Amino acid sequence: MRIALAVEYAGTAFHGWQSQPDGNTVQDALERALAAIAGVAVGALAAGRTDAGVHATMQIVHFDAPVSRPDTAWVRGVNANLPADIAVQWARPVAADFHARFSAHTRHYSYVLANRAVRPALLAGRVGWYHRPLDVEAMVRAAEPLAGTHDFSAFRAAECQARSPVKTLAPIAILAQGEFVRFDFSANAFLHHMVRNIVGALVAVGAGKAPESAIAVLLAGRDRTRSAPTFAPDGLYLTGADYDAKWALPVTRRPLQFPLGARSR
């Protein structure tokens, strides 16, 4: 039986999602916990591979259960075997042809930035940081050319393994509240470091280090070496993925509350 899970995690202590020889990834921890309930090894596949230090409010995962267990076992039982910074939110049997990655048609990320003179301590590892005031309206205007279907090579990591740099990105929402700035991204798929590279380029605009036109120029130039450095992973959150209704899944997206810890309205 194929089972879909929604998983929440703080990625600070892990070397990303994908399994590595040292075993210190979210996938490794989840597969160990699933095996503890199943009694045999279990492989889990996710909607998106998050990097080291990146978090998820809702990562969608599927695995093929070698034994029958109630849904509660795949939630409470698995959570009892997970570290405190990873938790299954729900479990649901799905059709055999469901795939957490390939069945998703949209993915969502948010980046949260603390914009203040001194680095954050209480939210260390959970938010990015920029020490000088940012012009949010300038960043909003600069981001407009990124919406639509484009070749995003200018914002692609050198080690990216995607077959094509062409992706379709929805308009980026950039919101400011108090000392926090949040960037919300939705696309059919993302390139490696694409969100963090775009955030870095927009921060350069907001800080007055680059003109608003720089983003459009970078996009057209398709040259990663001409863009700003990759921004830190700390403030990046995978907030879910969208699937067709035919899969009859529970909620698969959890927008990030803003500011962190506040009640959504």
C-alpha cells in the first residue's frame, strides 16, 4: 500500500532532505522512524529536496508500506521515533500511481528575513538577516519581470541537475511587517538555489547596491556569475505543494505565519 505523509521540520541540524552516507538528513531520520513501525526498511520520496539548513512547514512524502498499519501508526508511532525537530502531520493511503514529486504541479516556498542592525538570536537559524534598511517597494518593482515562464539560468546553482532552466514562476509577494520581510514564491518547479539566489539579487536592489532594472537584466543575461551571492538557507521554508483533487489528499500547503510565531489573520 502506498502512503502519503505531510512532514514538518526545522532543517538547522540536518544536511538537507536527501539521504547521505553520514545519515544526518531528514530523509534518513524519517526512513529510520518508518522502519521502526514497519519492521523492515522503508524508502521515502519527497515533493522537493531541501538543502542543508532549509525548513519545511509541509513537505509531502510518499512511501510503499510493506505491512498494513492504521494511519495513526504512521503519524503518532513514527513521531515517537523521530527527533524533536521533525514531525509527521498526517498520513493517508493513496493510489499506487501517486508520486509526491511527479504528481505535484506547483511548489511553494517562503523566505523570511530579519532586517535590523544586529543579528537575531532567538530566531538564529530560522530567519535570514540583512543589517541595513531595505527599500521593500523597490524590491517589489524589481521582482515584476520574474513572473511568468523564463530561463532562470541567472539564478541557478552551478551544481543544479535540472534538465531545463525554464520554469514558470508566479508573481513574487514581498511583505514587510516590523523588522521582518517575507518573500513568497510559487512555481511549477524550482532550480537548485533559485529562491536563495533571487532573494540575494532582490536584497541588493533593496539595499541600493543595484538598480531596479538589474533583475530584468540578469534574467535576460542568463549568467549566474553576474548576480549577487546566494543568500543564507536559514530563512527558507518549503511551505507545500499542490496536487490534483483526484488524489483526495488532506491539506498539502501550510503558509508560513508572519511574523514567525504570530497568529495568522
